[in-house]
Amino acid sequence: MSWDKTQKTALGIAVITSFLGPFLISAVNVALPAIEQAFQMNALALSWIVTAFLLSSAILLLPMGRWADITGVRRIFKIGVVIFTITTLGCGLSPSGTVLILFRFLQGIGGAMTMTTGPAILVSIFPPMQRGRVLGISVASVYMGLALGPFAGGVLTQQIGWRSIFIFSSALGLFASIITFLYLGSDKPSSTPRKINLSGSLVYALSLISLVAGTSRIPDVTGWGLMALGTILLVLFAIIENNVKHPVIELRLFTKNKLFTYSNIAALINYSATFAIVFLLSLYLQKIKDMTPQQAGTIILFQPIMMTIVSPIAGRLSERIQPRILATTGMAICTAGLLVFSFLTASTSLYIIILNLVFMGIGFGLFSSPNMNTIMSSVEKHQYGLASGISATMRVVGQMVSMTIVSLFFALYIGKTQISTVADHIFIRSMASTFLVFTTIAAAGIWFSYYRGNLKRESPTPDTEL
């Protein structure tokens, strides 16, 4: 196997930027108790530090995927890196919790632009027989960010303060921006019509905002009303997209391509069921086990380390073994691990927690790379940006759903009280209920992952009908 300079450069840039976002997300999770104390934020407001980033990313991933196919994936990628870097610095300099949440929202805009274009750049440069391994390397860099984030975030928070996480990340972002502008190159001119459905994008954005805002107000009537409004707007979005000439998302990708559809549903389910693990365990280890941020980060480190080790191996295996076999095995492992976490108590041994994190890390690694390889190999070349955007949307919407479920149970069990003042048994009860819901969701994902069908190696566009 020999890669030319362009391929090596693109892969290197993708690795750096894929590392940065997850590193920051996981590092901030460990710092949340410190941020809570600094700004005297309640549990629901604290969860918005994570949710704000995910919400803005989810809103823009689909439009940016479409826009990247029209104007060029490299152009959108470059703009995104710059926005991400500037807003990350703004997070570190925030004078209040409200301003921090605002900058996290803006940060998600830059994140959406890079997340939707990174995989598209890779699959456009590398041949089909090498996609599994390069996407596996890219996914491994994501997990490396997740692995180093809790530990580095814990050390920085404990030794310097939580703001140093954002300052350090903005320095990495500056380095990534320089490398990107120097070496990524430009896009080739495209003949694709330069139009995008703005009305559909607006309805989609309003639907997500309504759904997320609604969950933060449950069990009030206003909360249920906003969630109902969000659901109606999602249906309206689908109707609009099905009747315009230049839709944000081509619905026929879902109605005519079972492999693509089920793979994306599996990804949505996987992230919905698993993303909040770090958030919950970080709070559990610091509140219930009385650990420092650094100690909690070290414990959480075990899961992403296994993800980093397994994902490139799984990616390469997916070039020879049907991806659905690997991905389904991974999903089943994640489901079992979530069930174990639903039985956590104040006296649960750290060894059990660590072993389960290792177990789940293996599951994540087996699922993610083969699933991404399937998604990107099931569409035609002119749809790479859109497919990458849809895949990233499934990931971010899943992450947002995961945090929304956490917010819902916090609202039901804890209310608008600071987590540090809540009785331990109430916090554990809310966490156990959340993990049980996650287990149920993940179990459904096993079905979608297995029954997606096989990837046809000889053809990039399966004809399997739903």
C-alpha cells in the first residue's frame, strides 16, 4: 500500500481536526462540576453547556453537507476550522454561564462545517478498497480525542482551572487552521446547481430548537407543547423536502437505499444510547466516589483507549468481512455494557466500572468504523458531502437525544437544583433510570444493524429497496 502526498496530507489534516472536537467535548465533561461552582449553575443549565454545541451542529450539518457538495468540501472545511478556533477561545474567556453557552452554540457552527466535510474529503481522495482503513484511522483519532480529553481536562481543571481547556484547544485549532490553509488545496469547479432550500433548513432548525427547549421544560405543559410543535415541524420539513427541486436532503436516499438508511438509523441509535456515558460517569465519580477531576478523567480514559485501539482494526476488517457483522457485534456489546451501568450504586467497585468501560470501548470500536464505511460506500461520488453530512447529523442528533434524555430525568428527579446539593441516592436513581432507557434504545439498534443487508463491494450504490 502506497499513498501519495495529497492522500497523506488530507489524512493528516482529517486526523488533527477529528481529534480536536471530541477532545474538547470530553474534556469539558470532566470540568462541568468546576464550571457549576464558578457560575453557580443548576443541573439543567449545566447540561446546556454540552447541549448548545450539539444543537447548533445538528441544525447545520444537513445544510452544510448540501452546501459543501455545491460550493466545495474543502472551502467549507477551511471556514469551519477558523470559526471553531475563534469561538473556542471565546468559551475560555466567557464571563458568565450564559455567555459560555452562547459561545458553545457558535462553536457548534464551526464543528458542523468540519464534521460534515472531513469524511467526504477522505472518500473522494482514497479508492474504495482503502476506505475502511482510512475511515478507521479517522475514527481512531476521534476516539483518541475522547481518550485524552477526560485525563487532560481533569489535569488542566485541577492544576490551572477549567478555562485552560478552551485556551489549550484554541491553540490546537490555530495550528490546525494553519496546516489546513497551507496544504489542503482547493476544490475543483462543480457544475451542480448552486441552490439550496432555505425554507426547509429554517423549518428543520426550528423543529430541533423546539424539541430541545421542550425537554428542558418538562414536566411543565409548556415543555410538552414545545415538543409537540417540534414533532409537527419535523413532519412539515419532510413534506417540504419531498416537494422542492433542490432539497437540503434527498429523501430518496432513505426510500431507495436500505443499506444507507439502516446504517444511519443504527448510528443514530448508538449515539443516542451511549453519548451521555462520560457526562454521567464524570458526575458520578466526582459526586458519589468523591474523586478529583483528574482522578475521574483517568478512570473514564479506559473506554476511549479501547475505542482507539479497536476502531482502525475493525475498519480494516470491514474491507474483508461484511461490515454489518462487525457493527452488530459492537452494538450488542454496547447494549450489555449499558445494562451493567444501570445497576451502579454508591458501593460499586471501581474495578467493575473500569472493566465495563473497557468492554464498551471494544463495542464502540467494532461498531463505528464498519458502520461509517458502509454509509460512505453506499452512495455515489457526487453525494459524498451529503452522505457525510447525514452521517454526522445522525451522530450529533443522537448525542443531543442522549443529553436530552439525561436532562429529562434530571428534571424529573432533581429539578432546578445544583447537583452538588442533591442527595446521593436521588442522583443514583436518576442515573439508573437513564441507563435503563439507554439499554432499551441500544437493543433496538441491534436489529437495524443486522438487517441492513450486505455491502456490495463491486457497486458503490446498492439497489436494495425498503
